[in-house]
Amino acid sequence: MKILFCGLGSIGQRHAKNLYSLGYKNLYALRTRNWKLPEDLNRIRPVTDLNEALELAPDIVFITNPTSLHVEYATKFAQAGSHLFIEKPLSNSLKYVDKLQKLVEEKNLTVMVGYNFRFHPQLIKIKKLLENKVIGELISANVTAGEYLPNWHPKEDYQQGYSAQSDLGGGVILTQSHDLDYLNWLIGDVNEVFANADKKSDLEIDVEDTAQILLKFKSGVLGSLHLDYLQDPPARQMIIIGTKGKIFWDYYQNYFEVSQNGKVKKYKGAKTFERNEMYLDELKYFLFCIKKREKTKITIEDGKKIVKICLAAKQAAQTGQKIRLS
């Protein structure tokens, strides 16, 4: 089985290492930047241009290049019949997304968007609790997520990464769309968005580094989301309030708790939470879906929903108007 990476930055390298650990050896990479790879990835065979990559006829393609290039490259390889793993977010635009979606359906390809938090064991447990209405009917949800951008990849210049550049699809709203995705997954579709967003720091970037987003879900649940490139140490927390209690989750402290009738039950994760387990689990699931020719649970349609919310948040921040999603 031939597996090709379009882009081999930090997330591409993570997926490649995980594939090696699962026994997949026939890996190629289409690279535009000649950065030195870690020694354990020197086995990946380089491909010099897109035509050469297409001639390889890879069975699977990982779209791990900058966000603004995702749909363009995914479409070319879908036309060639490759299954696709598209790193989040799906795109920084809705342009040509429907074309890609139609092509994938016509060719019966397996496609997955890389929202790895769907595989976090605590969020999976929280979803089951919500489905069982343990805290009653939902009222509101609040998420705070922030991390200092220069610390993301200390060996790289943060200004050169796609997260810092508008023309590559950067900015905290799109780059940190993980939190929008798992809220959408836990609570349901969003139909109204309002936001404030701006560059508030002295980081040398041309995108927003801070955003406050207000959401109204189709169910009537109210949501709020704070995102930033600034917090050190990083933070990621969620509170969901229902008519019969609330759930609080802290990603970095590795626990969640359920409060009901003045009593609190705490659920702690493994003593040492290994973030890579999420990536391994999503990879195993994606490969299983290819083998079984099944549709994944994070489809292009799911990815498109999150892009719509992100673009609505950006539009709301620019216009000062609440945006209603179609």
C-alpha cells in the first residue's frame, strides 16, 4: 500500500511516525520546503512535484499542507482515486468544497477530517453522559482554549507556520477549530454566530490571535468560546450546564467532574495522559474504515460545518453583526 503525504510539517511527521509504528512502511512525501527530517523519518521517500506524486497512484493521501491548499490538493488526488485524510480545518474557504464532496461520493472514497479530539477518552465519556441526559436538558456550554503560539513548535520559527499567516489559512479561529468541532459533536449543529476577534499581542503575525465567539445551537443551547495564541501555560477547559447539573472538563489537568444536587463526582484519566493516543486511535479508525469501505464519522460534510462557523465568526467580527447559518 502506497501512502503519500502532501506536506511534512509537525502534524505530518506525527502521522508518519504513527503509521510506521502500525507497520506501514511504504511512505512518500511531496515537500515544498527542504527542512531536515528527524532520523526516524529518513525512510520516507521524497517526491519533487505534484505530477510525480500523482503518477505514484497512492492508495492513501494525507493532506497535511497549509490550510489554504487542502481542497486543491485533495481534489487532485480524489480524481486519481486516492482515499484521503485531510488535516483540520478542511479549508479556509467554502470554495470548491462541494465539488470535492461530490467527487468523493462519486468515486466511493473513504475520507476523514483530522479532528482528533473526537477520540479523547474523556470527551467520549462526556458525550455518552449527555446522550443519557445525566445533567438533564442542556442550557449552555462554555469553552476556553489558549496556548502561546511560539511554544507550539519550539525548533521552528512561529512566523513561518501556516497558523501565523492569513494567506495560508491561519488565525486562531481556524487553527483552533478543534474546540468548535467537539462542541458541535457534543451538542449539535450551530445556527447563529456572533464574535469579536483581533490581534491583541505583540506576536509578529498578520492574523487574529484572540477571539470571543458566541453560539446559538439549533437545539436552543447557548454557547461561548474563547480562543487565543497567548496563554502560557496553556489552558483548555469546558463547562456544560444542564437543568439537573453540570459537567466540567479540564484537558491539561486530565479530569472531568459531574455536579448534581450539591454532589460532585470526579473522573480522572490515566495517571499520564499521552496526547498521541488520540492520533493513534483516529489513524486506526481511518484505516479500518478504508479496509471495510465504510464512511468515517468525521466526513467532508462535518468539516464543512466547522468551516462555515469559522467564516461566520470572522464575518461577525468584521461587521459587528450576528450571522445566521443556512
